[in-house]
Amino acid sequence: MVDYHASNSQASSGGPAVYMDPREQENDWDRDLLLDPAWEKQQRKTFTAWCNSHLRKAGTQIENIEEDFRDGLKLMLLLEVISGERLPKPERGKMRVHKINNVNKALDYIASKGVKLVSIGAEEIVDGNAKMTLGMIWTIILRFAIQDISVEETSAKEGLLLWCQRKTAPYKNVNVQNFHISWKDGLAFNALIHRHRPELIDYDKLRKDDPLTNLNNAFEVAEKYLDIPKMMDAEDIVNTARPDEKAIMTYVSSFYHAFSGAQKAETAANRICKVLAVNQENEHLMEDYEKLASDLLEWIRRTIPWLENRAPEKTMAEMQQKLEDFRGYRRVHKPPKVQEKCQLEINFNTLQTKLRLSNRPAFMPSEGRMVSDINGSWHNLEGAEKGYEEWMLNEIRRLERLDHLAEKFRQKATIHESWTDGKEAMLTQKDYETASLSEVKALLRKHEAFESDLAAHQDRVEQIAAIAQELNELDYYDSPSVNARCQKICEQWDALGSLTQSRRESLERTEKQLESIDELYLEYAKRAAPFNNWMEGAMEDLQDMFIVHNIEEIQGLITAHEQFKSTLPEANKEREAIQAIQAEVQKIAQYNGIKLSGGNPYTTITPKSIDDKWHKVEQLVPQRDRALQEELAKQQSNDHLRRKFANQANIVGPWIQTKMEEIGRISIEMNGTLEDQLVNLREYEQSIIEYKPNIDQLEGDHQLIQEALIFDNKYTAYTMEHLRVGWEQLLTTIARTINEIENQILTRDAKGISQEQLHEYRTSFNHFDKDHSGALMAEEFKACLISLGYDVENNKAKRTGQMDMDNYRALLVATGNSLGDAEFARIMGIVDPNNSGAVTFQAFIDFMSRETTDTDTADQVIASFKILAADKNFITAEELRRELPPDQAEYCIARMAPYSGPDAKPGALDYMSFSTALYGESDL
């Protein structure tokens, strides 16, 4: 006799007991008693095949289900194979009592597994009752093949049905609602196979109107490739109005068990997909940050040389164009970059938060692209801007000064050249050699008058030379022509001095021989020369250009002009006195019958020229009045612009400062939920943005001031540069505060932190933040941890109740200040990686959430890969492509190193080092 106990047994536990309501079981048997012959046939074939699929493991099988189980031997063997447990030793006798005892041992074992058998006795089985035998086998199938199936805490039947529905959901013409009609066309069987082994079936070629082909195809493929025996005939299913439910469930449960390994692989694949998706998203954010940072730094790198260019322009128009280009840069080019910089900081903070939440190492940008590097470059940019603007304004002042000096030089040079015209010829003539004594005396007096005139012009020559020197020092673009003209004037002046001295010596040699000098002519000449020179000086002053920058300066010029006008009556008296001398000469000559030959021999200044110049002075005075009044109006307009800008700036400046202080208080004294705080902050941000028209108005007023070349403003201490920087800092601060709340929401949602916990963290943080700086020093942070019940020495978050700073200091004294210095140093390394000595609230809640929540680990990912690799220490590209989505499979293949262990095979990949690298424990 064959010892069936020598067959291989499957290791499994008995599992939980199944309670079956006797009334439901009796109803079941009632239905079985009325079993349709076609259903009975299907059950007989299906149950026989199911039993043989297990009995063949023991090297035997059955042919007739009601006959072969009558002696109880194969029934006990079947139970041992499917349960993996030993049953009591069977009796080998052939008598009926031996058979009944064996069947009872089998039924007792079934009952020991929590199955209540109603209306099934050993006698019916021994007598070969087909319905009872089929009912017993169905009970065994339910207990050992279907009971353990559970999907989302459903019952066995519902769980198996839900599993079938999920696996066949993507397939057309398949709608599994039960275990009879839904399977008649065979498509559901094919869909189950194709879902798990798509290479075995070409599903698209199957037709719903050909059920026989579909069923036979599924049965043959299952038997050939999946080791699932054929338990039903396709013709029986097709030709039955309603296929037997038990037969279908028995056959489908074989598919479930065959694919249960694939189910575990799918779960493992889902875990890996989740981890890889997080990693891919983080890498994408890192790439975006690197690109945005590179673009911004490149823009700064290109812009700074332009702002540092100090190549001077030659004309005021060219310099004004440079200033306009700079205004365009401020209005058009820089504002988007300010937004990019702000967005870059927000993206960096969000990325770091996501990395912390996913238990990944902090992101370290490539060298030179840290937020601090960008802030440093931005600081250099703003420094270059300030220097460039100051240089341009200084250049405009310099060019304005140069234009004024150049015009003044030309006017004085023209007047001087006009005066010196013909003087050399006059000084070189020899008219005294043939002149009479009176004529020689006249020539001598005339020469003395010329010398007086020459001395009077000495100041003008010195002024011309001084102006030329200043133009050279200020780097005037047309300095060569100015120098040449000045040199010519100086050389001519020296020549005139030499000629004058030579002529005087000649006249003095002949003076002793000549007398009869007309005193009146001499007096006229002496008084006319200085008066004429005064008038020429007055005309020059009246035509002199002026440049002022405020009302006080123009009022000073107007006062000086009024003083000049007050001297005109005295000057007019002098003119009348000079004219009276000439009139007296005419009167004496006429009275004495003297015939005058020509004009006054002592001077070339005629009464007509004096009158002409006097009338010219009278014409220039009102012109000067108008010019001064126009400049006064201009300065009054400029003063209005200053006051207008100052009034608005004195409002905007304190407003910005107030808002900055309010944001500081809000960030410390936040109340309500994080969502409420976020809504309030965004509303607050919107109120700030709505203030933008006031900034734009100030920009417009500032532009008018610059166009008017106004360089100072005594009515306000605020400059547009200060207000602009304050506005940008205000926008950046509110955006950064909003981002901190968003990151706190991310942390709360990802780590499951309650609103009460966040409130407790915030309250403790604010309590120890004595200076309201928004950050805790090391000792304050340590006190805060202890106040929250964190055991610093044992690295445990043990609730011991809160304590304030005074109690904390008392605890330090009592414990000798030995509260886990090494552990606290480790914690500080986490919350303050840059060793700044301060801990922000975001870093604080990140640490607290990290210490109190669980996250995926490298070991979990390695275990998932090991499931996909069928317990191997390596995995192949083919397995990755089969189990993972295409993009994530290729992601792994590209990054996994070849496996080099002793069991390595061609194409083997090392998933262990790859999983470790995902969590920053080695290089990826």
C-alpha cells in the first residue's frame, strides 16, 4: 500500500476559524438537492480537476469523485496536501466500519478548522452520495482555497469578485458582476491571463461573439503555461443558460493563487514608483533652480560691466541719452529680475522643505549658485547701479559746467580779440617822427591812455587763461582748440606789452621837444577811458551766463543786479560830465577860432561811442531783468517739484517702515489655523500691492526732478533709491513670510501634525524668542526643546510638561549643565547646518515633525526591489521594465550600477546601492 504521508506538504497555518450559519448551510444543501444536472456535471468535472491538482503532488489522483473518496484514504490525503498538516493514521481495513472511521477523521479535521458541517455524514460519503460528496468538496474548497482571499476587508467571495473586477477593468467587452453569466463569453478568463502575462494572449484578436474559441484559448493557455488544470468544458459553459457559480469560483480561485505572487510584485512596484516619483520631482526642481540661478547670475554678470563703464561722453545730449537708457533699465529690465530673485528664494525653500519631508538630504546647489551667492551678486549689482547713477549725475554737472565755461571763454576771447585788433599796427607806427610838439604830446598822452586801457584788460586776459586752465582740468573735449586760442591771446598780449614799452620810450624821448598839450583833451581821455572800460565791463557782466541750483542763489543774483542798477544814475552823471568836457573843447575851439584837425588826439573814445555803449547798457539791463525773472520762475518750479516729491516720500517712507514692522509682528504673533494665517497674509500682501500706484507716482515725480536737473532736496531725508530698495524688501519679506506658512502647511499635511501641535510649537517658540527676532539662539532652542518635553540626553520626545526659561536655568544648575551636550550638538547640526548660531521656526517644526513621524527608508525600498527580483540580490533590466512604468524603469536602469556579487549574471544590476543613494547615504 502507498504511504501517502511521504508526499510533499505545503507549509501553511490553519488560519482563522470560519463561522457558517447553519440556516445558510441548510439552504445551501436545499439548493444542492435541486441541483441542475448541467450544474452537477460542471461541478463534478471542476471539483475532480481541482482535487487532482493537489493530489498529483502526492503522486495520485481520482477518476470518480463519489467513488474514489468512499474509503476515506484519498480524502484524508487531499486534506493533508492542501493543509500541510498530518491527520490521524488511517485504518487500512476494507470493511465499512473502517471506511466510516476514515471519513469521520477527515470530517473531524474539517470541523476542527472552524467549519460546521450540516447534513453531511460519513455514511453518505461511504455510500457514494454524489450530492453530499460534491457539497463536502465545495466546503473544502471554500475553506482552503477561497476563505483567505480578502480585498479591502471584504468577504472571501466579495474579495475574489472585487479582485476580478479590478484586474479586468481596463479591458473592453468585460464586465464582471458575478461568477456565472459574466464568464460565459470567455473574455474575462483571457483578460485575467493577459493582465498578468500579456505575452501569452493576443487579446485584441478575441471576439465577443466567439465564446467557444475564447474559453478554449483561456483553458489551454492556463493549463500549458500557468499549471492550472482544465476544470471545465467550454461547451458546457456555453450551452448552459447560467453556468454553475461554484465551478466558476473554484476555477477563478486557481487564477488568484497563481497570480498572488504578481500581486506582491505590484505592491512592491507601487512603493518603488512612489519613491522614484518623489526623487524625479525633486531632481526636476533642482534642475529648475540651477537653470534659474544660472540665468539670473548670467544676467547680473552681463549687467555689472555695463553699469561699471565710466567712459565719459563729450556732449550733454549724449550724457542725457545715457541717463535715459539707465532709467529704461530701472523701469523695464530690472523689475522682472527682482521677481525672479524672489521666486528663486521661494523655490529653494520649497525644495528644501520637500526634501526634508521625503527624508532626503538637503539640496546643495552647485558652486557659486547658492542663495547667498546670488544675494552677494545682487548686492554688487545694486552697488554698481548706485555708483553708475552718481557718476552720471556728476558727469552731467561737469558737462553743464564745461558748457558754461566754454561759452564764457568764447565771449571773453572774442571781446579781447576785438579790442586787440589793430593794436600792434598802432604801436608800431612812426607818426611821432614828423609830428609837431603838440601832436607828440598828444601822442604821448594817447599812449598813456592806451597803457591805462591795457592794464585794465590785464584782468580779462588772466580770466581767459584761468578759464582755459579749468577747462583742461575738467577734461573738456575741445581743449586743443581752447588751448590754441588761449596761447595765441597770451602771445599777442606779451607782444603788445613789449610794443607798448618801446613806443613809450620813443615818445618820452621826443616829449622834451613837444609841448602845448590840450588839458581838456587829456582830461577827457583820462575820464573817458575808465568810464568806457566800466561800460564794457558792465555790458560783459550783463551778457554773462549764469547757472544756479536753488531760489537763494537766483535771489542773490537779482539782489546784485538791483545794486548794479542803483549805480546807473551816478554813472549817467559821469557820462554827462565826460560829454561836457568834449562840449567845452568844442566851445573853446569855436570861441578862439581854433580849427580842430580830427578827433581827440589822446583817445579813440568818441562821445558817440560812449553814448552808443551807454544805450547798449540801457538795453541790456531789462534783458538781464527778464533772464533773472525767468530763472527765478524756473527755480520756483523746481522748488515745487521738490516739495511735491518730499510730501509723498514723507508718507511712503514711514508707511513702508510701518508695514515692515507689522510683518515682523505678524510672523511672530500669528493666530488661528495655518490656512487662516495664509489667507490673512495673502490679503495683507494684496493690500501692499494695491499701494503700488503711490510708488509709481513717486517714480514719476522723481523722473521730473531728474529731468529738471535737481540734485538736492532739503524737504525730505528720503531718496528714491532708499524708497525703491525699501519697497523691494517689503515685497520680498511678505512673499517669504507667505512661503514659510505654505511650507508649514506642507510639513503639517505630510507629517500628520495637528493644528494643536503647531500651535503648541509656535507658543513655545515665541515664549523663548525674547527679542522677537524670529529665531532662537542655541540656549533658547535647548530650553524650548526641554519645555516641550524633549529628552535631549536620550533623544526621546517624552512629555514632561512645559517649563519657562527661569525654570530651565534652575534645571541647568541642578544638573551641572550636562543635558546631553553631544546629542544637542547633533540636533544643532540638523536645524542649523550653516552654523549661524540661530534656529528658525521652520527648521524647528521640521525637526519636531521629523522626530515624531515615520517616513520611507532605504531598507524598505531595498525590500521592495528584492520582491521584484524574486529574492535575488540583483535585478535585471527586463524585470524592471516588466514591473515598473516605462519612464521610471528607464530611470532606474540608467542609474543602477552593474552587480558584482558572487552570484552575478550578465545584465545584473545592483539595486541595493541604488536604494541607499536615494536617501543620501552614498553617491547616486
